[in-house]
Amino acid sequence: MKKLACLLALVLLPLLIRADDWLANGDFSDGISHWYGEAKAPADFAPPDPFTKADPLTSQGMIVPLSGGVWKKVSQDFKGKSANGILTVSYVLSPDLAFSKRPDDYQNMPDKIGYDHWVAFNTPPDSWVIFVSELEQEKGAYYVIQPEIGSTKEQTFTASLKDMTPWSPKTICLAFPPGAGTIVLHKVEISDP
């Protein structure tokens, strides 16, 4: 009986630890399942030769290669459990990462990703954006992230989500400006406060 209790504890403990995460596969342990958009999985970057070591940058997480002329986005639909939450995003930039320097690329930013229902706003150069939308309630929030360009260390962004409607359909969208290089997301999590 004691062995059964220990076995159950080992099986259920990981589920209990992740129970407060509102997003599915926010740690990308299951590749990029539950996410849609313009991201790639580590398997897409695996060397064809099994004896060649994989690039440490692209061997984990959700990988977003930037493109010269267009914004890239990745999204997930979810239902938040309560009115408030904590958003945490951890990511790494490739050494060659460079965002567009053209001011036009940051004008009316929501339109650049097809978010016509959002009021137009501009973002500063060298930044990317996270949207949390509740379309049925016609509300949402956005967060402008100014990463430390040139750093190859993991960076983390944290924000408080407030006044959401519990259990209503929501979408989180991470949008990246035109540029060169790669952003690797290690964690995208919304949890109870």
C-alpha cells in the first residue's frame, strides 16, 4: 500500500505543480503543440546526421526565426480561471538578432499582424509585443517588451493581468517585428497570482 501511495504521488505531483498554468504546453516540453502561427520546433533544426551535436540555441523551446519584411506571430487560445493572473515569458535571442530600424515597421503595429479589432498604436523600435485578448468582451491588454539586444542570456518578462473575465475565451499572441536572427521562447506561462 505504501508503494502504491508513493507511485501515485510521483505520477500526480507533476500534474499538481502545473495545475495553475492557464496555458497548455507553456514550457514547450511537447514541442509546439497547442501553439499556432509562425514558430518552429527544435526537431525542425535537428542535424540530419545523428552524430552531429545540435545547436544549443535551437535544441529546446519554441523557435521564431525573424523575417526581413514582415511581423511574425505565435498564438494560443485558452480560458483563464480567474480575473487576475501573472504572465511570465522567458526567452533567448540569437547572437545575430537585429530588429528592423525602419520607423514604418512600428507604426500602427496591430495592423501589421492582422489585429484590425485593436485600436492603432505605435511601438518603439527594437521591441516586440504580447497581446492578451478577450474578443467576446471586446477587451484586452498588450505589453511592449524591450529586450536586451546583444545579450545571449535568458531574459524574462513578467506582468500582472487584471480584470479579465473568468473562463471566457481568450487568446495570447506574441508578435515579433521584421528583422534577422532568431528568438527562442523557453516559457510562456499565465498562472494564478
